Amino acid sequence: ASADDWTKRSIYQVVTDRFALGNGSSPSCDTSQKKYCGGNWQGIISHLDYIQDMGFDAIWISPVVENVQGTTSEGEAYHGYWPQNINSLNTNFGSADDLKSLSSALHDKGMYLMVDVVVNHVVANPTNTSSVWPETFDYSLLQPFGGSNSFHTQCFISDYNNQTDVEQCWLGDSGLPLLDLDTENSTVVDTMYSWIKNLVSEYSVDGLRVDTAKHIRQDFWPDFASNAGVYTVGEILIGNVTYAAPYTKGLDSVLDYPTYYAVYDAFTNGTSGNMSAITDLVTQAQDQYNHGTFYVGSFVENQDNPRIQSTVTDQSIVKNVMTWPFINDGIPILYYGQEQGYQGGNDPANREALWLSGFNTDNKPLVTHVKTLNAARKQAISYNSSFLTTKASFISQSSTSALAVSKPPFLTLLTNGGSSSSASWSIPSSAGLYSGSETLVDVLTCDTVTTGSDGSLSVSASGGLPKVLMPAEALSKSGSLCSSQ
Ligand code: ABC
Ligand code: CA
């Protein structure tokens, strides 16, 4: 599927080992142990309804290839980011048939499969665990890269401001080095290009999340993407738009990290959170990224960062933050477990087993919230044929805790004030959004507001909840959303 196909979708991100077991069991899972807990591809197949019922029509799964075996100084490779043999699958997650079954089960439901792929490094067991720098490795298990000449000379990244260091030195440390592939070596490069082509076709993959993309030279990516032939979204872990921007040329786009940091900071620091930083970052990204922000992956949680509720548990704030990915330009991504209110902090605490929630959706306000947001986005796409190609814009507010985002037919009003606060937003007639006396529906509550005779709008509310307003007319034929409108 192409980037344009993906823009209509919303993605549920799964850590395969932590989502579900195919046999339906619910073993305990202590995240601090950094061990496999038993989740697998069959488990995902069994719970696709859980994902689809929330309105998601794509999933992103952990890297699928065989990883280093046994225990390392950082635990087991349950997350999948330590490839050892890229031509085999990780049998902890299942067989080739299981992965094909997952792919076809998704396609039968009209859903897409995004696979996470690691090209930057592989991980080998040291030949002598007590050896000190420089280490030697058992290269024989590293397939198909069985020799030191496939790797950059060992050095650990020490200066993130030195791009050569970032690309050619190694991630990890002497306890667990991530062997950095020599992606300047044409044999390595060709191997990776044909590997990705084969992986995509063998398992009918619809899109790729490209790990550690900033750790490989930019001009490696265009041919990688064309061999993949599907949507590619790169992980450029950085708070800086200008740094990330060039990668949106070689790959379809990037995970929108700069905006993520702005959103996280704005909503987890009470009313001193800086809401205008969101406006600044999004505007920069719209200006600097290839295709603007239309193809970015928009997220507020993932496997590398503390969950929102590890910092802030006020449910109004949580709902404001969770609204963000669904009402702005990019492709929304929800990290599994956020809908269940999970609160894990930094890696590895943020990788809780979802089965411990029992996949319960009754009396789960955040599940309802996500479901409504997905339905609203689908309704916006079908009501306004330009929705996906109209940039989000910001209407400046006098209160520093208020944010107003317009992406017709959405007008989203956010606040970082929390549940004991009251907030107000005003939209002047000069914004040109509405005509006089128009009825707008907050799809999160189904309450209505009416514009003034000049098309201006003032809204005040207590309780600090977000509002996603749509013209009543945009909902009239929606069926499910606020159906009495
Ligand atoms: C393990 C342990 C951790 C321990 C770590 C050293 O080792 O579990 O507790 O802290 C996988 C596993 C991890 C594992 C690592 C290392 O491997 O999932 O559990 O950590 O063995 C991707 C994946 C990630 C994966 C890998 C490795 C890569 O999403 O899940 O990790 O395949 C860098 C990389 C980035 C990578 C991330 C983990 O590390 O660039 O691709 N993620 C700065 C740097 C970033 C750097 C980041 C974190 O620090 O610029 O490049 O990411 O080290 C912003 C700044 C940024 C700054 C951030 C923190 O703040 O603008 O520059 O990022 O404001
Ligand atoms: Ca590298």
C-alpha cells in the first residue's frame, strides 16, 4: 500500500511479545525481567476484533526476524530489535505460516500490516563474555553477514552532534554492542535491498516502520524504499524538525518525534506546559518535510518512551493528549495499552502485557474515547474530500493553556488545565471557519454549540476535557456518531 493509502488509516502498535498468546493463556509478565512473556502472532490473530472494534484498520508489529538467543546484559530479545539471522523468523513469535496467517487475517478484515524492520545493526553473542574492550563476536550465527568485514569498525556513538559517528559507530555499549552494519559496503547494501523486497512480498506486508533510520546515511534510503515498494515511515529519534526533514525524501515520511516532544511537554507540566510550542513545531514540519506532515506517523506513546500516565493521571489531560494524533495531519498511531490506561514509565516498564487487562472494553472510558476519535476521523475523511490534504492550522488563543486546531470539518479545542480547571476558547469571525448561527457538535459528548451571527465562536467549559467539534451537517449521515444530530 502507498503513503496515500495509509493516510486514510489509523494504526494500533503492538509489541508482539506483550499483546496476546495464541493459546489464550494469561501468564504473569514482569516487565523488569526483560524476558519473553509469550505473546505471538497467533495471539494477535485471535484478538483482531479487539483492535478493529476500536476503529483501527492497521497494525504495526515488532520486528519479525530471528534475534540473538538467550540472555544478554539487557535481558532477552523479546522486543525483536536485536536481529541475528535476517533470513529466519523469530520462532518465539511463531512460524512462517503463522505470520502469513496474520497477514491474511488482517487483509480479510480490510486491515493493513506494518512490520518494524531493523537494518542498522545485528546482535551477536560475544565469544568470551568476560572479555573487555575490544570484544570479539561469534559471527557465525550472524546471517547472512558472517564476517567482520560486513561491519563498521567498532566504536560506540559518543557524539550525537557528529553525524559520521551517529552513522558509523555502534549503538549499545560494551555490555551489549549492536554491531553496526557497513551500509557503505555494496554487498551489504544489495543484501538489504533484496532482503526487504523479499520480506514484503513473502508476507504481503503493507507498510514498514524503519528502525534507527538516522543511523544510516540518507542516500541509502531511496533505493531501500523503492525495493520495499510500500509505505515507509522512518524512526528519526530527534526533537528537531530540520534534522528530521531530509529523511522524508528517501523514505515516505518519519515518525513525528519533534511534535511528540512538544505535545508531551505541553500536557505533562500543568498549565505551565508550553502549548504554543506545538503550533511552532507543527508549522515547521509542515514547511520542511517533503509532503508536509500528511504522511508522518503521529503518536503520543511508544515502546521507547514513558507512558503519558506514568507522568500525569488526570483523565482530562490524558484525553486531551490522546486526541492529538487523530485530529492533526498525520497518520494516527496508538501504542497498545494506552486505551487500557497503562502507566508504565521508561523502557522496560512501558511494555506491559495487554492480556493482563483481559481485553476488557466495558467501563473503559479511554477505549470509548479512542473509538469515538477513530469514528470521527473516518467521518471527517468521508465528509470532506480535502480533509487529508488540508493542513491543520492553529487559531491563536488568549489563554496559554488553550489550543485551537482547525482541520475542517474538525475544530479541536484542547487544554492542559486538567479536570479541576475551566477553559475558554474563542474563534474570531476573521478565522473564516463558519457562517452565522451554525450548529457544531462536540463528538466526544454530543453536546452542541452555536456560532454567533458573524460566525465567531466562544466556548467555555469546566472539567478540562477536550472538544472535537464538527458541523452538525457533517454528522447528519454518519450513522453512529451522535446519531440523533
Ligand atoms: C536497552 C535497555 C534500556 C537501556 C538501553 C541502553 O538498552 O532496555 O533500559 O536504557 C532496543 C530495545 C531496548 C534496548 C535497545 C538497546 O534495543 O527495544 O529495550 O534498550 O539494546 C530504536 C527502537 C528501540 C530499539 C532500538 C534498537 C532502536 O525504537 O526500541 O531498542 O534497535 C537511540 C536511537 C533510536 C533507538 C533508541 C532506543 O536509541 O537513535 O533509534 N530506538 C537521543 C538521541 C537518539 C537516541 C536517544 C535515546 O537519545 O538523539 O538517537 O535514540 O538514547 C530529544 C533529543 C533527542 C534525544 C531525546 C532523548 O531527547 O532531541 O536527540 O535522543 O529531545
Ligand atoms: Ca549505522
